[in-house]
Amino acid sequence: MENELTEKRLHTEEIFYGTVLHVQRDTISLPNEKNGIREVIRHVGAVCIAPLTSDGKLVVERQFRYPIEQVITEIPAGKLNYAGEDRLSAAQRELKEETGYTAERWTDMGLYYPAPAYSDEKITMYLAEGLHPGERHLDEDEFLEVEEISLEELVSQVADGTITDGKTQVAVLKVAELLRRRAEGEVSRSADPSLSDPAASDTPASSESLPEEEPASFNIISVEEETAEPGTSDQSPAEPAEDQGFTAKARRRISIDKAKKIFTRSLIAGIIIMVVGGALNIPIIALPGLLLLIFGVAVDLICCRCPHCGKYLNKRSSARECPYCGQYLRPDGSKG
């Protein structure tokens, strides 16, 4: 049935490349075999957090949103720093930076697509519990006020339209439903698929699998292993399944970056050897220098520099994001 509804991309035309958004116009094949046009906003992805205090309040923020020219109430959120970044680590970072809080327990409440009609932005929603206050670290262009509001009041504000932010509406209702199930015994606190943050407590709670009676409709993903605060673990966190292919390409392009360094060294060494060989009138010495020059130029032909972070990439790559900084590249990978 899904195959009968699938649209396939035939051609992509770039429209705009920005710091946050990448807009493209795609020519597609429709299910009736006719062609159509889709204008799409590509986004690196984001996370949002519902921080729940011990007395049943959620930590929320009020900030001015320029596109709608309004101050609105939202839960803490932020975009990933790069494609494929571990989403829990990103959530822990954003909560600390925006509110100062760290959390002992993290529950993955599933995915939220804020605008699937024209954007691929994907937001992972988390419930954070066992909060500990700390110092905020806001960005230079970030201005917001933090306050605590009872969950009941927030549910009421969602219902009467006071809260208009989509991710906040969904997260508030999900938290309310999860707490209701806990109260009625459908989900025990110890059986929640929570993710422990060792940085927030000396005795972090271990996560457990979903109980069999947990209804499948509540989309919470169980993660068995403990996850450390960003930068505290020597082992890289597991990446989502949908990013595995891109990650493999990123690893291959790391060798391209090394090859680019070889190009630079080869170029310098080649020039020096050719100059020495010419000065001594010994052609055999100049030959290796010439070969190094040719090798360096050949490497240069398959490499390009990301204009955002300066790293070297493979021009023939089909990946749309830079594996180092996560910013979008042009279709040929040569410029962003």
C-alpha cells in the first residue's frame, strides 16, 4: 500500500544555502507516473526536552521568535551541531546551556516532525527528571527567561491555545499521559525506558526494558546502556540507524582529508626537489619532484574545502552534509 503512495526524486535544484536551512526544489515522479515539483527545506535535526521537577512542574522558556514577531512559551530545545550527532548528548547539552539544569533520568518520548509537508526536520523529544540546578551558558545571540509552570497549568494552556509552539504542545501532552499511566500502574517509574546521566548523580538509575503491558501506542524507545554527559566518555555513542550510511561515507572522507595534507606536502617537497635538481643540473633528482607534483595535483582534483569549517571533502560524494560541521553542501559536494 505504501508503495502506491511513494514519490521518487528525479532531479534536485538548489535554491538557497544558509547557516540553518538548505532549500531545494526537487522534480519528482508521482504515483500516477506523472512528474511534480516539491520545494523542500533540509534541516540537520533537533532535540527538545521536557524537564520535570520533583513537585510536578515543567521548566519552560519564554523567548522572542523573530519570524512570528512574538514572545512565546517553549520547552528547551536546540538543533544538532552536526549530522549524526548523538541526540541524547545534544539534549543534555541544550538543557544545561539554556536552563543550567542537569538530569539524572532521561526518557526518549519519540520523534516529532514539525512540518513534514515541506521540511525534513526531525525533533527527538525527551523527558528529563531528577533535576539539579546549575549555571546557564547561553549563546551570544540567545536571550530567554526560564520559569517553572505546573504540568496541569501547561495542559490547560495547550488546550485553550495560550501555548502555540507545536513541539511544546506535543511534549506537554505526552508527559501528562506518561504520568497518568504511572499513577494508574500501567507504567512503573523503575520500568520506564530511561537513560541515565552519570554526570547528574553519583548513583545513576539504570535503564530497563519496556514492560509487556506497556501500550505500543506510546512511542518511547528503550535504550539499555548508560549514556554519559558529552565529552565524559572515551567511547563514541551509538548513532541512529538512519545515519549509518552517511556515517560510513563520513569515515571514508576522513582519508580524503589526510590525502589533502599529503598533497600539500608533496607539492612543497616536489618544488624543493625540482629546484635542487635543476640547480645541480641533475635531471634524475628533479624527476621525483615532478612525480610528487603530479600526485599532489591528482589528489587536489578529487578534493574540495567545506566553506563552513574548512575541512577537505570528496567532490564526488553524494552526501548533502559536511561530516565535520553538519552544514549542507551543494549537490556536487564542492561548495556549501
